[in-house]
Amino acid sequence: MSDAADVTRHGGPELPQERRLVTEIPGPVSTAKFARRDQHVAAGVGTTLPVFVEAAGGGVLVDADGNSLIDLASGIAVTSVGNSAPEVTSRVVEQAQAFTHTCFMVTPYDGYVDVCERLAHLTPGTHPKKSALLNSGAEAVENAVKVARSFTGRDAVAVFDHAYHGRTNLTMAMTAKSMPYKHGFGPFANEVYRAPVSYPFREPAPVSGEEAADRAIDVLEKQVGAANLACVVIEPILGEGGFVVPAPGFLPRLREWTERHGIVFVADEIQTGFCRTGDWFACDHEGVVPDLVTTAKGIAGGFPLAAVTGRADVMDAVHVGGLGGTYGGNPVACAAALGAMEAMEKHDLAARARALGETMTRRLTALAEEYPVIGDVRGRGAMMAVEIVGADGHTPDAVRAGSLSAYCHAQGVVTLTCGTYGNVLRFLPPLVMPDHLLEEAFDVLADAFASTT
């Protein structure tokens, strides 16, 4: 990658990389479309920003009213290579013209195997690996648990405070936050146990990563027993739980313990994977090599695809027919994934993520110095966040976080909130976003802090 301008030329349609407001947000066309959406779409399907998108590319979304919005969401860390990246669309068109589906379990095709081969090369570790391809992150996590149980002959699953793993019955049990993910949907799967995580900002006193890991291990050994655990499942950086970055040493210590006791270590890299954090995978930052890695989101440039990748002996523990699904590893989605991974390598999007992270860290740190409501600035690469707190510097302030996000929306910047307490603003720009657009987005964010209470 020669420079930021070079990579952004490969991010999708040739749309002007500018914020442009021609109506209020949402505009009249989007408002009319949203009324139709309310008539036909189930109320339980939420919407963050009620604008209907008609084109997207680079770092912008263009809505039905002609507004051009700066995208700090990437479809929740999905369109890392940009919308309609040429490497993705060219492969998708070619594959769709050849065939769209056979079901890999009926008659296989090269694309599925090609994706598995690339995952074996890119995921942490040099050991022999195999993969199973699926449709969604939740499905990948659920299948990782199935693999771990088959391999170990054990039942128990360990997860952590503030975790998010999905919306299926098992992954709802594994997810920590009740509303909106679990409320009213029980009973949930059993044999899921929760341990405390390293959350540096909310520790009552300074705790090293190793100490925090020992605390979690103590809980699991007392309440479950290492000999009963099939797997430990953890996000290397917690996503929906608030972009929480565990203290250095937490993941390596936890990994050492699982290895010593024959517990399968599963890294949920669904939001962190594929260059998002400045490495191909967030585990790479501390040299942690998981037994299994779950991926989705950024894997295929916007197409539904997910994977479980891991040690060949672990993956092969499942009986024939025990893994799979009608649409898992769909040939068009596989073509998109191969294009997305090609774009990531060709344009060195891991390096680009680090550069975006440096800009966001600089801007957010400056805002934190000016506004005490920013209790914490955290993240890594192009996965950054601020935690919004009250006057005491500690109490979560979800109302202010919501006001800040709403201001950004009205000014044409797409932002998301997250966190167990709903008080975290998170920033996930496409990795192909040009520098000037990112700076402008954070100018708007600065105005939001100055204009809201």
C-alpha cells in the first residue's frame, strides 16, 4: 500500500468522499420508506439510523435523499475492505454467473476449499488446521462448542462477563447482557459458566492481566473444575460488551491454563478479525495461538459467511455429518471472501488499520482532556471507543452517550453505541476510509461534545 489515497481508490463505487447534507437526517424519502418498513418488518428488528442507503463506497453511505454520510460503523465491522470493493465484486459476478448454489455437502466446489486453505494460512499458529464454513458468527461459535465437546468428551463451557457471542439459544446463554439480547427468550442452554474478565477501567484497584486471569481461573476451578471444561470462549477484545481491551498478560495466562488442562481455547474473532485491530487477528498482538478461531463479519466484504478454524486433530473429532448446513460456505460468499482477503493483503489493510487507529487515538485523547465525561479511551487499530461517565468519573452515562450519537447522526456521521451499560461510543471505520474523511468525522464528534449535555 503506497498511501491512504491509493487504498481508498479501491474501496467501492467512485463516490465523492465527502459529507454532504441536502436534507435533514432522516430526509423525506427515507422517512417515507421507513413507514413502509414499519408496516412489513417485525418490530423486534431494530434500526440505529433510519436512512435508506442506495450507494456506498470508501468511507461514505449515500441515502435515498442524496445525503452522503460518513460511515464509522462498517455495517458493524463487516465492510472493512469498503462497500463493493472491486476484488470482491469481480469474483462475485464471475461466480454468480457460473452457479449460485449446490450445497457443499451434496456436491463440493473449489471456492469452499480455497477459503479453508486461506484461513489455515492466515489464522494464528503454524500447526495443521482445518475449517468448517457456516453462515453467521453465532453459528460459528455454536459449532466451535460442538467441536470442543466432541474432542474433549466434556460438557462445560466457560465464558466471561461483558461477553457477546450471538443470538441463538446456546450463544444467548453465552452472552452476558440481558437487554436486548436475552430478555424474554429463555430458558437457555445449560452447562455455561461465567467468569470475571479483565476490564481495566472498571477494576476497583489496579490489577495486572495475569492477576485478572488468575482471578477468573480461580472462579472456574472452584465452580466448574478444569476437568469438566470442554472449552473457554473469549473475545480477545470484547465487542458488544464495550470494546474492552483486557490488560496485557490476561490472554496468555488464560491460554497457558487451558493448555495445561486440555481445555479447548476458542478465540471469538468475529468482530476483531481480518485486520480490524491492526493485526490479521487480535490474538496476534500477544502471540496467543488458540485451538479454535471463530470468524465472520469482515471475512467476506458484506456477504454472509462464517468459519470455525482450528487444529486439525480438534476439528476432525466430530463424526461425519456432524458439521455443516445447507447454505454454509455458499459459493458466492466464498468468492467474496477470497476477494476480501486478496484486498486486505494487496493494500496491507492491517497497516491501514493501525494508521486509522493512531488518528482516532489522537483525536479521542484530545477530547478526553477537554471533556471529563470521557472516562476511558480504548481499543486497538480501527476498533476504538470511549466510555461516557457521569460527574464522578465512573458512573455509566448511557443517556449522554445516546445524545452524542444522535447529534452525530443528525450531522451526517454514522456512529454506534455499545457496552453492558449502553454508555460506550464505538468507532469502526472502513479500513479504506480516506484520512480527510476520518478527520471530518471527528470534527463532528468534537462538536457533539460541545453541543450536548
